[in-house]
Amino acid sequence: MDDKRFWVGFTLVKGIGAVRLRALLDYFGDAETAWNASPFDLVAAGLSPKLAERVVQARSTVNLDEYIAQAVKNGIRILTWDDPEYPSHLNEIDQPPPVLYLRGEVTPEDSWAVAIVGTRGVTAYGRQVTEELATVLAQNGVTIVSGLARGVDALAHNAALKAGGRTLAVLGSGVDKIYPPEHRALAEKIVAQGAVLSDYAPGTPPDSANFPPRNRIISGLSMAVVVEAGDTSGALITAEFAVEQGREVFAVPGNIYAPQSRGPNRLISNGAKILISPQNVLEALDLTRNVERREIRKVMPGDETE
């Protein structure tokens, strides 16, 4: 796409996300025309005067060609809605991120994915469940999606890697700003067996406001969300997004007196599926023959002509 750099430009403007960019594209016809529009026309397209001013400021201070060249130099790929490599499951959700930045690779086989998210203060019970679940799913050709956070997230990524499977980490920062910093080595391993990705532009530091919105990407990439979490955990936000997106939600039942089990127990009472074993996730999502499906896809023709 010739105008990809202009999509990137809009990701650098705070306050412009999927809804506003879609409105700009509808109004102007393409990203280049929108990027170069006058403040008057930007306001006519639906932006507030303050946002229009931010666009003007961004295009006067950022050299988009240099910005993209630096990203490529750092091994960062850029995907938009219109790219064939853009994850198909993610494109199905309401308000998919217009631009994804990633290090590593997202493959068609990653459409068979399960998100495993949960508390940072993981219990011994939660550790056992997370590691067994991620291992068995990865061995069955299921990609594990999580958020690279401490606790359940890191356990899920590591278990998938040890099982020789694929895993995707969705960040609340730029893909060049790994958080927490002690997970930088883990992130590099994930890049080799999957991808680290974000809808935040390179250079964006981690910020508490960034993490809840990124959870819609975790659930959007996945066929299910599995949760062990406290009552106020961000994992519950991921579960809420999953329900809105029509995904299955599984919850790990736990001790009714344990703080880490309040969230999943409440999800179960509200209709989430009870996670009894990794096998019941595979069966519920029709993933029991996933390894065979992956092998078949490798040898199938790439298009109708073939």
C-alpha cells in the first residue's frame, strides 16, 4: 500500500483510533488526502479543532519516511486493515486496530488461538493450571495469546515456547518498549516462535491507560479466553471484550475464599464455561485435530487458480 506511511502518521496522533480514522477515510477517500487536509477540512470530517491541530502539528514535526525506515531497521513490520497478512480474526471485531506493529510473524495458522490471561499474583494452583493448559494446547497446534505481564501471562508464554508451540504477546506499549523490562529476554524468544505486537506506535512508553484497550486485541486474536484473576484484574476486561466479540470464555474455578478466584468464579456464575481440563477447551472449540489441520493447510493450494 503506497499510503501506508499516512496510516502510521495517524497512529502518532493521540486521540485518533479506529473510529476516527475510519471516519476520515470515508470522508476523504484515502489516508494521504486525510493526512494532508487543512484544519478546516479535518474539522468538517468530524475531528474536534484540538484534534485537527494535533494532526497539523504531527505532520510538521514527523518525517514519516524516516520514522518507517527506522522501524524497519529495528525489525518492526507494519500491517494495516487492508494487508492480507492482517489477522483475520482481529478484522472481524468491532473497531479493529487500523495499524498493527509487530516483531516476528503472524501466520494463518495463528487463527487457531486461545488467549490465556490472569492475575500477576498467581497462586500455586493457578501456575499448575496455566502451565498444563498452555502446554497441552501448544502441543495440539493452538497458538497461545497473552499480554507478556507478570504472573499468568508470562507462565502461558513460557509454557507454549517450551512445548515448541507458537505464542503471540500483545503489548500496551510500542513493540520496542518491552514491559515489564525483566521480560525482554522472553519477548525475544516469542519473536522467534510467534510475534510481539501492538497497535501503539514504536517509541510509545508503557502507560496504565494503554493496557485496558489492548485487551480487546488479545481477545480479538483468539477463539477463547481463559481466566484466573482477581475481582479487579485486567483479565476480566479481556473476558468482557471476548463476550462482546462473540468469543467463548472459559474460567478456572477456584476456592471461594481465595481473592484470585473471585473473578473466574463470578464469570462462571454469569455463564462462562467451566475449565475442567485442556481437553474440554480443545473439544469445545473443535481443535482436537488441529495438528492435522495445520499439516493440510501447508500442502493445500495457495489460491483458487492453483
